[in-house]
Amino acid sequence: MTKTSALVLFSGGQDSTVCLASALERYDAVETVGFNYGQRHTVELDARQRVMARLRSAFPKWAAKLGEDHMLDLPALGAISETSLTRGTEIEFVASGLPTTFVPGRNLLFFTYAAALAWRRGITTLVGGMCETDYSGYPDCRNDTLQTLAKALSLGLDKPVTIETPLMYVDKAGTWAMAEKLGGTALVDLIIEDTHTCYLGDRTHRHPWGYGCGTCPACELRAKGWEKWRAAKASRAT
Ligand code: ZN
């Protein structure tokens, strides 16, 4: 029997951690890739290491499948996110609630780099935590966008490339529920303590759902999802 394998786009956030757990549950061998483009903080990169170390120690059955971690430096993305805003687009950004470091279309770039790396590793399945339920404002997270990209990558690499997005139609409450289903309380605790989602890189404020400023759009979404999931659990228990 041939071994199945996948490459997971892993940022150290809640969504990509759940995707990594999901891939570890479903594939024989799983590798990870992260992108370094001068993120606002090294907080994200620290979270990656922390999450992987704890996944290995707390889930021996997954540790056996978790292979190499790859870091790709993409300084060009950093340059775009730091310097290229015009006055007009800056105003649009502030109004939209997106962080000003946001790079439009960046998931297309991430998957294209990941596909090239996967080709070299003999892997044809890419897994990412994109979701169109909560972030309908991010057109590069949409299923149509990513499935069309998978088609282009398959043609361009002359090999079938599959893009899997287990969270595509799952809201944040559903992501917490999925974590519990995959790894029980241990995985939920790991996500609370070790993953990082906050746009501001805040690790000083601890909430029931984890660390973060509590007010940026990413924190708000995470907190809302947590409350909805807890409420649903409580109503089932009574
Ligand atoms: Zn925040």
C-alpha cells in the first residue's frame, strides 16, 4: 500500500493548527510549511514551534506521522506589506478593519510556493485553513479561487495537485468543535495556550479563549466563536 502524504500550510494560528491535526488524523505522513515575510511580530513564528512541540509530546500517534517542517523566506511580501500603501488605499484599509500589513492575494502566493516545495517532496496534497464563512472579505480564501488555483498548479507542474481546506464552510465555533472532536480537551487546551491569532501580536492578555488584545478583528472572531461553541455545549449538557 502506498503511503498517503500531505503538506500543511502552518502559521501557528488556531485554524492552521486544527488543519494540521485533521491532516495528521487522515494521512500517513504530514509535513508543514511556514512563510517568513517580516511578520509584525515573531510571535507567530514562536507559536509555530510551540504548537508543534506540544503536538509531538501530547499526541504520540500524531508525532509518529509529523515529518519535516519547512520555512520559506518571502521578503518580497514583507516589502509589499510595509511600503506600498497609497493614501487612498490606506483609508480603505482602516475602514475595512483589515490589518494594514495585509497583502492582497497572498494565499495564491503561499499555495504556489507550497506546491513547488511539495513537488520536490513527492507530495501532491496541500492543506490550508482558509475559510469563506468568516472572511468573506478575503477573495483569496474562497473555495472557487483555491480550486481554480489547484487546476492551474496541476497544469503548471504536470502533476495532479489537490488543495484541501477542511475549514472552508466552518465558522469559528465549528473550528473549536472540530478541535475537540479531533484531539479532545488536550487539543482545545493546546489551542488556547499555544496558538496565536491576534493581529497585534499581544501575548500579555489571557482570555478564556487564549491570548490576544481582545479587540482586533481576529481576536473578536476568535472570542465570538469560543462563546458560541461554549453556549452550544452548555445547552446540550442540560
Ligand atoms: Zn488582537
